[in-house]
Amino acid sequence: MKFDSIIIGGGVAGLSCAIRCAEAGLKTTVIAAGQSALHFSSGSIDVLSRLPDGQPVANPFEAFNSLKSQSPEHPYSKLGEQATRDALAWYQAMMDERGVYLTAQNDDSNHLRVTPMGTFRSTWLSQQTVHQFPLSDVAQGLDAVALVTIDGFRDFQPKLAADNLAKLPQFKGVTIKTAAVELPDFDTMQRNPCEFRSIDLSRVLRDETKLHAFAKSMIHQVGKVDLVILPAIFGNGDGAATIKLLEGLTGYKICEIPTMPPSLLGIRLEEAMKSHFKALGGLILAGDEVRRGDFENGELKRIYTKNHLDMPLIADHFLIASGSFFSRGMSAQRHSIEEPIFGLDMTDLPHRDHWYQPEFFAKQSHPFLKMGVTCNSQLQPSLHNQTISNLYCAGALLAHYDPVFEGCGSGVAISTGHYVAEQMIKAQRQTTDDKQQERTFA
Ligand SMILES: Cc1cc2nc3c(=O)[nH]c(=O)nc-3n(C[C@H](O)[C@H](O)[C@H](O)COP(=O)(O)OP(=O)(O)OC[C@H]3O[C@@H](n4cnc5c(N)ncnc54)[C@H](O)[C@@H]3O)c2cc1C
């Protein structure tokens, strides 16, 4: 099978690249072995919340120069501010068309979102159903909030979250209530304790009779508050619409926070991207896994997958966006770390004793989180020190940044995926022009 571009990995990096390629008319396929990190994420897009030295960042783009001087090899330092901004603007507009509205603060600064633990985390873009607490005035306009769950739901504990919220200086003077609202027939619907994760609840709450009963019970238990915070238990395609309906039924302003996985807020992004890619004519080989590839003269010629071991997939351009350890894009042995598909060149490895900080919650990043595939400024990796000209790398597999400590995971994934796509598109157009010229002169 021959494609213009083959994308290895179905996370936010791979899908961003794939969609942009398909938009430009490239025949594109995505090979995705398993679930992406989005199933575990908040569904908010972190762009840059902390510099590598630990300094908090209020406005990500204003911090790009400091980032470059602290970390010249950081993916953002390679892309630069404009390419990163362009990628995020493209992503916002593309998701907007799919009905997932992602917004930032008007002044381009980060905002805070509440975590399921009742702490704040800084991020840049959030979905329309997530309450944005501005950095400058966190509890702006709030006198009382309620943390509400479904009675018996295990993946969000409002009392724990309320205790933590109450300790935050920014919430001094704000009344914090909790409630566990009963869902009709909950006991009979729950066959075993593992059932009724967020995704199961979303199916139940699609039933308008149950949603009405839920709304009634909520009004009764919560009383007067300025904001109701619910765990994300509303569906993928229609979640935002259901919340609007619930707001109408209760009169409350309602927002969502992520739950323990599966995280519907993250899954919503993934579903929207996948359906858009398919609508553009893209092909997703879900559940297949790339095993190896053939390289000739500094180019990747073909790849072999679990399901196509004797029928290689061929393309002009390839992207590897197979994620970090979490998604098995990288694997660690006792004294080595490798990229398991092609064995691409990785960052220099210090002695194992220096892979992590002595304290888990350290003030600095754990070094193993910055390990990954090394690339040139075009995001092309190398194999045995030879640059592979038609292979690119994006997302969590890249070296020299820590998505968790620096709060930049999805931002790097989207912008590097988009940056690679633009290069593939340019190269493809160049090839078409060259062929056209050859034909003209022939
Ligand atoms: C638990 C968790 C929570 C996070 N929360 C947030 C958040 O709230 N906001 C934020 O901005 N960032 C967050 N991040 C960081 C961010 O989600 C990641 O940096 C980003 O999603 C990485 O995307 P990716 O596409 O590079 O990789 P991934 O999402 O890891 O996707 C990699 C894909 O490659 C596939 N793959 C692997 N090997 C192969 C193979 N051989 N063949 C084919 N496919 C393969 C995997 O199955 C997977 O589909 C979080 C990360 C984690 C781990």
C-alpha cells in the first residue's frame, strides 16, 4: 500500500499532523496501536506553565525567549514563537468546526483549572464547559461553589476536593459545598463495583427522564451557589449540549472537571479529531502496530506492521509520534532507554542514578522525563548518526522537554505535529511541481 504520508501514533501529535496533511490533499494514514494519553488527560491544552528552572509562567508566548536561553534544544525553541502560535490557532479553528470550543484568556495568559483533587493547575486553552479561573483574580465573582457528584460514583470524591480547595489562599472567603446526588435506578444499573465509570454515566444521562430527575435532586441538595462543579460525566459528541440543557433545567452555572481515567474531556478531543480526519478521507489503522522499517540511503523506504508483516506500507514521508514510556513509544531497560520501532538515536544517557530526582515531588524535573529521540531543527531524527530525510518526529517521543513539570504536553504535541505536516506538504508540492516541469520539458 502506498501513501503520501504515514503517521505512526494516534495521539494528539499524530492526529494533528494527519489532519493537516489530509486537509492539504495528501493521501494519509494513521497507525495507532492503542489508546493515546488523551484518555488520561484533562482535555485542556497546556502550552507552557513553568520554565525548566521552575519559574512559573503567566503568559506562555512572552516566556519563549527565556525558554530558548534556558533550553535551546526544547521543541518550542526549534519551532519559534510564530510557528507555535500558528499551529495552536489552526488547532483551535479546526476543533471549533467540530463543535469543540477551546478558548484562552483574552490577554493570552494562562488560566487555572480545578483538578479532581481540588488543586489548581495552570493551562492555556480549555473547553467551553471548563471554568477558567484567571491568574490575576482567581475566585473572581464567586461567593459560593458546590462540588457535586453522583452518589456511588467512585472516580470523583467531592469532599476530598473541597478540603483541598478550602486550603487555597485564593479561595479564602468562598463557601464550598459538596453534594452527592442520587441518580434514579443507580443501584439496579450497577452490576459490579467496577461499573459506572464516567463513560457509563454519560450513557445514562443521555436519557432525558434521568437527566430531569438528576436536575431536580441537584437543586434540592445544593441550594444557592454561584458555580456548580461536576465531574466530566457527559458524552463525547453531546457533552456540552447536555450541560447546557442541565443549566437550563437547574438555573445553575455548571462546569466540568476531569475524572480519573477514562477522561471524557480528553476522549472528546480525540473523537473529534479522528472523525474529522476520516471525513477528510484519512485512513486509521486502529489496533495495528508498527514493528520495523527498511532504511536505504538515509531514507525510510517502507514499514511493516503487526497486521501487515508481509505487505509493507510505503510512503514519501513518515512521522513517528508514538509517545513516551506511557504509550510504549520509548522503553527503558535497567541501563538503557530506546525507541523500540527503529532504534532511533536518543539523548545521551547519564548513569541510572541520575535518571530521577531523589524526591518524587521535586522542585526540578525528573531527568528521565526529558529523555527521548534527538532531532535536528526540522524535527528529523537520526539513525546511527545519519539523518533520515523523510522521517520526522513529534510529540512526547521528542527529547529535551518535560510535559508534566513544564506544563506543555499538548502544546508541544500539536505544534510539532503541525510543523511536521507543513514540511511534508511543502515537500509534496515541490515533488509535484518538479514532475510537472519534467513533463513540460519532455
Ligand atoms: C496521565 C497524563 C495526563 C496528561 N494530562 C495532560 C493535560 O491535561 N494537558 C496537557 O496539555 N497535557 C497533558 N499530558 C501530556 C500530553 O497529554 C502528552 O504530552 C501528549 O498527549 C502526547 O501526545 P502524543 O501524541 O505525543 O503521544 P500519545 O498520546 O502517547 O500517543 C502515542 C500513540 O502512539 C501509539 N503507538 C505507540 N507505539 C506504536 C507503534 N509501534 N505502532 C503504532 N502506534 C504506536 C500509541 O498507542 C498512542 O496511540 C498528560 C500526559 C499524561 C501521561
